[in-house]
Amino acid sequence: MRTLFTLLLTVLLLLPVTAVAATDEAGTIDELRKQVKDLSAELEDISDRVDKNERHTALDRINWYGDFRVKADTLHYSDTAWNPGVAVDLNQFATDVFSDPPTWGFDPLGIDGIPMTGDEGIIPGSPLANFAAQFPNHANAFFSGNVPAIGYLSMLGLDLGDRPEKSDLDNDVLYTTRMRLGMKANVWKNVNFSGRLSMYKNWGDSTGIKVFDSWNSFTMDGTNGGNTTGDWLRVERAYFDWKNIGGSNFYLSIGRRPSTYGPPSQFRENEMRGGTPSGHLVHFNFDGITVGYHLAELTGIEGMTARICYGQGFESEWGNGERFNNITTEDTHLGGLNLDIYNDGMTFVQLTAFAALDVVDGFKGTFAFPAELVELFAPTINQDAANFPNMNFMVRYQPSTVVGDMYLGGLGFTREEMNGVKYFGSFGWTRLDPNGKAGLFGGMASDNLYQAVLMDTDGDGTADSIVPVPTNKAADDSTQDGYGVYVGVQVPAPMGKFGLEYNYGSEFWTPFTQAQDDVIGSKLATRGHVGEAYYIFDINPKMFIKVGGIYYDYKYTGSGSPVGKPQKIDDVLDGKAFSMLPVVDTAWDGYASLTVKF
Amino acid sequence: MKKSTRILAVLFLAALFTTSALAAEGGNSRKGKYLYKKNCKTCHVAGAEGGELTPLSKTQAQWDRFFKKNAADCLEHVKGKLTGQDMTDINQFLFDHAADSDQPETCG
């Protein structure tokens, strides 16, 4: 454009000279006039086109980009079992029995006035006798005095030490498609908008809801982006950045946060840093506010940025039938600090620390109610529902109880060498601080405590059974600390990269990483050991194929959930402990994916 | 959904076969960043002789065109401090971080 204009001016300036020098060459003048006319016409045409481009640029305010991934997983679970049970207050049980022995069915003096031992004093036909008939091992343990303060009672009728049925599960192939559409817009010279719409589905299913057999199957606000939820395009992120406020290094960002795929998880994703906080601690969609300050100029430390974050994880009133005025929960608030200590593009050190206050017994979400739980918890409904074994009713779950506070902290390090080798290490700490309350699924790091009560089941006016009823108190209100480590390396390899990763989570390890899109479940939330190996074939800068496998060795139940007491997987399999949801001992996921960025 | 694992095996083989003729190539982006900061920023900052240039100043295609046109001039300008491969590394860094390249998805 500029060149053309210069050329035009040159022609115009030269025109008189040329005309004088060639007054006798009328043909030449005519030719030059024609050229000027042509150039003018072309300039006008180009000007029109530039105007259109300018108009289009001004109106086309969103810059779209994205990626598309198709993936095949082969899933294999070893030693899966389901043995739901309840925690019973045996101290209270003993107190109740010995305060009113005849009603419960125990005669401590026996028929001859000699104090009885063991279960000799059980009166036939009494509630205790009926209980002992159903659970002889439980009864023997109880009357021998060899019981803990809290015992577990199987809801499937298994006696103490009876092993639940266990089996292996193989899903030879599961196909999924994930599409993410990123948006960026320049609002003003120091204000940007960013967003990402995400669809993640497994092939052949767009119900958006799964049968509730694990917390991973719970469709909820914080994890929708990382769990298969049908063909809906959900808003995974939407926020603005208001930078250099008042000419300072402060920035303000509000909206649905970029709080997934943070470091160091970007290496296995074969992408750049995908989120702000540590991906080892936080991989969860939050709505909130970040106030940040770029400290590099102040400290001289490259890439140093401090961020204070606030968010809300649960709204207790709005939309929860609050006008009936029966709400007993509180809003769940989150706040914390995220500090990029050093970031020069090769070495990155990050500190993350935050708290979640007034955490409830599960977030709001939807799931298909399993027939197995209907049978246990809703026997009346089950009488009819049993006629439709292939139908599940859809449930909107709403937590009932504030169960405590959570605290999380972590320090991460990543390094990218000149030769393409990348490695990282991250240490995380989580603390569960229960308040002693419990909901349907339990309290924080604790089970809901049940109390054994007498019940007249046959309606004859006399108690004949002992049944557990929930007290909605936590069986244990001790503060519990958990820790996790995450290390990995990625090296250049023919046609791409090869990576190895390992992570471990302790008994009470409870990060917010449930939105990690591993189909078996967030590997970083695992209470146990996880190993992963993968090979990335870089087809071109915009396409890659990834082939790999993840091996899970679960040590404790409840990975990814602060609710419920973690039980040793081995104890559940041995019938010594119980779990409301099915447990898995080990699992492996072999996968192959093709990702296209655009 | 149960299907034969052979499907997966075929996919693996297809992946290997498909990529056998394709590979990422070019300069070393990390090395390019180091060289860019050490050599280029002396001239290409605001107010300096060469005018401000950051990776975000151009698109990927524009950077490639820029180097095709100006690499020789730059080499001449730095008087033997950089080799042809160094320029390729710098080009790779600027290409990888161009205005239309993938960017970190963080706030702020």
C-alpha cells in the first residue's frame, strides 16, 4: 500500500518534467496519463479493500483458536469390590445394652444368678439374638469385648471378616472426543478477555450424566470440563484481565478461572502452561477473582508474579429452594496465594497455598442413581424400580452439611534444558480440618456415625431388631494431613518425545484435581501410587499423536473426595472395612490419541 | 463397550506408520531465546537503532518472511557473533512465540 502510494506520487512528480522533455511525443503523454488513470483506479480499489479489512478487523472482535482430540483408551481394573457399610458407635451400643439389658435381649445374671460371660446371656428371640443370628462374628467380638469404639456393619449383610465378592473389569476400548474452543479479545489497550468452550464426550453417549459409582462420575460445576458430559459445549473458562492498572504492575482478573492444566501437568498434555495455579494441587474449574502483581521489576527476579485469589465453590442459598427456609449449609469460599517465584522460560518455581472454608459434603451436581443404592437406601421405591432394572432416575444432589475446612500448599519446580530434556518435581500438602458434622456420605475425612437402636419391624409392639440410624455426627473429628509427590521427565525421542511420570498420594491426600481428564480418574488425586509412560509423535507443530499407559495402585478409598474416612483397599477386600462406593485395587489405562490444534 | 483390543493395536500401528515420514524440524527454540536476548535485544528494543521487536510483533508467517529477507543483514550487523544455525534457532524461538502461536493459558 505504502509502496504503491509512493510510486503514484513519483509518477505525478515526474509527469511535468516528462511532458516538457517530450512535448513532441504526444503518444508518450497519453500513455502516462493512462498509467496514472490506471494507478488511480487500482489505488481506489485497494483502498476499498483495505476499508473492508479494517471494518472486518474492527467488528471481528474475538480471536478464535482451539484444539481437537480423539482418544482411545483400554481400561482394565483388577480386584474391584463393593461392600457398603456404616460406622456404628459401639461404646454407645454397649452403654445402651447394659443400661437396659432385658429390652435389648441380654440377661447378665443368667438363669441361675451367676454372671454370664460372652454371649451366653442372650435371650432367645430378642433383638440381640436376632442380630447375633445374622452377624455371629460381630456378636462374638462384641461380647468378648474385643471391639473398637467404632465398628463397621455391612449393609449387604456380610458378617465381620466375610470377604465381599471381588472381580476384574475390562473395557477393551473406550473412545472419547474432546474439543476446546479458545477465545481472546482485546477490549482495550490494557484489558483482555479470554474464554474457552469445551466439549468432552465419550462416543455414543450424550446424556451428560453417569451412574454414580465413583466421585469421578459426578457431573458438577468444578469438574465438567474434565469429565465426559455429552455433546454440550460448556464454558470452561471466561474471564477478563485488566492489566497495568493506573500504570502500575497490578492486574485484576475476574470470572471462571484458568485453574486447570497448570504446571507441571502441561508436559504430558504437550502444550504450554495451561493454567495459573499448580496442576498438582488444583485442577478444578473455579469462579473467582485474582489480583496479581508482576514483581520482576521490583525484585529483579525474572518472571516473578504474586497472585491473591478468591473464589466460591458452592452457593448455599440461590437455587437450592431457599425460600422454604430450610437451608443449613453455608457458602464455600476459597482464598489463597499463588506465587511464580521464578520463571525465565526454562526454569520455573511456583508456590501455591490456599484454603477452602466451609466445605460441604459434596458439591452440587447430577448423577444417575444406581439401582444398587436404591435397593439399600430406598427399599420402598425399589419395589417398583426393580421392574425397570435398566432405568436410573436422575438426581440433582445438593449437599446438606458443612463438614469442615481444607488447607492446601505446594511447591513445584520445572526445568526445560537447551537439549529439549524437561523434568519436574512437585510436593503437595493437604489438611482436612473437620468440624465434627456429617452428611449422608460422611463428614470430612470421617464416616457418618450411626447409632444402634431398637426397632419393631413386625409391628407387634415389641422391639425385635437392632438397626443403625445416622446421627449426622462425624465418627472422628481429628485433623488429618496428607501429602503427595509428583515427578516426571520428558526427553526428545525419534519423531517426538518420550515421558515418564510418577505420583504418590498418602491416606488423606486430597487435592482439587478432579477435573483432570484421565478417564479412570484424576491420577494426581490418587491415594496410592501411579506411574505413567507415554510417547508423543509430533506430526507437525499443530498435530501430535500420543500413545501411553497409566497404572494406578490404589492404597486407600476416597481418592479425590474430602468426604468419608479413607479405608485401606486391602481391608475392604478382606471384609475388615467398608466403602459406600465400589473400590478398585489396581487399574491400568492404555491409550492412544490424536490431537489437532487450530 | 467391549471391542477387540486389536482395534487399539491397529491404531498404534497406524500412528507409527503415519508419523514415520513426518517429524518436527528446525531450530532449537530454547537456544534461540538465549541468543535472541543476548544479541538481538541490543538493537531491537524501544528507542534503539533497530526498533522494538518482540516475538509478539509478528505472526509466524511474518517471522519466517522476515528472516528470509533480513537474516543476511542481521548476520552482517552482528559481525560474526552468530552463525547461520544460530539465526535458525532465533527464528524458531520467534516463530514459536509469535502473535499467532500457542501462548500460556494463564491470567494476567
